[in-house]
Amino acid sequence: MDEQLLWDIEETARQLGGVSTRTVRRLIMRGELPAVRVGRRVSVPAAGVHTYIERNMQPAHNTPRAEPGVREGGNNACH
């Protein structure tokens, strides 16, 4: 099955974890998400959403304050 190249604003909001369509429009206005206008319709390239997520990915925990074993990628089993 082929992945869609372009998502509408509503689908983009869903793919970003259910944020509002207003948030998606703000991201587009700030240039953080690319947008393509086809006629009167504004769409967001799926690849642009993937890039945005990769660019803004944060670690799941606070690495600077983590125990030494976690910071160094060691065994992080609970004691």
C-alpha cells in the first residue's frame, strides 16, 4: 500500500498525536512545517511531518539528572 504524499490539516493534526488544527496552522505559519497549496487546499507533505518529528525529538528522560548507569547507556534495571 502506498503512503499518501500529502495530508490535509486534520490528518496532520492526528498524525502529530491529536494536536489541534490551529496548532498545525501555527507550525506552518512559523515555517516549522512545510505546506503545499493545491488550488485552495493547503496540505502538508508526510515527509515534512516525519522530518519535523525527528528534528524535535526529545529523550524520554532527563539525561543530565539521571543515574550514572542511565547516562552512560549501562544497565538501567531498577534496584
